[in-house]
Amino acid sequence: MRTEIGAARGSSAVWRVLEDELARVRAQGGAEPHVVDAGGGTGVWAVPLAAAGCRVTVVEPNQNALATLRRRAQECGVSDRITVVADDTDAISEHVAAGSADLVLAHGLLEVVDDPARAAAALAATVAPGGALSVLAANRFAAVLHRALAGRLTEARHLLTGTDGVLPDDGESILRRFDSEGLRTLLEAAGLELALLQGDGVVSDTLGEAESDEFTAEELTEFETAASVVSPLRDIATRLHALARRP
């Protein structure tokens, strides 16, 4: 089961990057950028992008998620801008022409597919020359740090030293977590050039209500934006966000 992580409070940094990428496409003459949202779930990303004037293709096998997506799209008046493909990401080449997408999203996807290298290659093939793949993935080191600070050191050590950064028999819905270098290597092996690597949710996902009362939403957004690109803060964010371009 896919975990929808796009709605987290820290995603302002991700949206800023996507908006900049779409502005770049439009500046090059793409009035209606074509966005492919692989594993798009309930439309957390697809519906706002359609409302912003994009043509969005959502590839998602879960019928319940698609029902929510269709309802959201209808409520926002963008149903005609979203094409739904009820299938797995492995079959994306059967539904999306190679080299046809200005921007491809794989948010919360690569940590749940059976073969991330194969999935990354398939996604990269749909990207138009000069276009980009946006990947949002669970961060191994964030999980390690959170377990350690909670006093669960045995779990933290297993997450740190295990091959995939997950706990066995823990009921987790994800199959793996990534670190910065592992994500970079995966994308480059798919033939893409890494244009940006940032953190998403450096502190926002761990703040309680009491802490949140101490500052405004704007202040939190400003901090997250500044911290997202600074290592080591980037490297302990809840998620890693990469933008990789097809040459």
C-alpha cells in the first residue's frame, strides 16, 4: 500500500521547486505543461497542478484513491485537465508516450515499488529532453534520528545499518528508505542529471502543537526553505526531494 506523504507541512519547499520548473517550461513555449504523476494517489499534487494550468496524467492502481481524486478534481473544476490511468507504475510505458512529459512526479513511490531501479528507468523514459523528474522519498537518517531520540536505540541501529533502512516485521508500509547519496546514484543510473537535492520536513513534521504556537506558519515556511538545502539539515529531513533532468 502506498503511503501518501505529499500533504506534510514541510512541502512548501517542494512546491516552490515545482512552480519554478513549470515557469521554466512556460518560458520555453509550453503554455500547458504536461505533468505525469506516477502513484498519484488521491490527487494531493495532481489537482493543484491542474488548477495551475497543467495537463496532468495520474497513474495509480488504487481505485479508492482514484475515487477521491475524481471527487477533488470535480470540486475544483479541473476534471477535464486530468487523465486517470488505473494501472501500476510498471506499466507506465503502455499509457504515456516516451519523452512526452515536461515534468514527472514520483512522490512517495520509489520506497514502495518492488524494483526502484526499474521504476526510475521507466519514469525517466517518459521525461522529455530537458524535462525533469521530481522524486520525494522517505529519508533513512531521519528515521534513525527520530528512533534514537525516542530512546529506541536498537531500532535506530537497525535502520542505520540495515540494507534498506526499514525494520523487519514492523508492519511498515514502505520497503526501503533512501539517503542522499543512494538517491543520487539511483537517478544517475537511470540516465538523469541531478539538478537539485533538498530536504522536505526538516523540523515541521516533528513539532507538536505547543511548539507550533511559538511561531507563525510563514516563519516555519521561511525556516524550512532555508534549511532544506543546507547539509546536514537537508540530510536529516523527514523526506528527501530530488529534481533530476533528462539531458
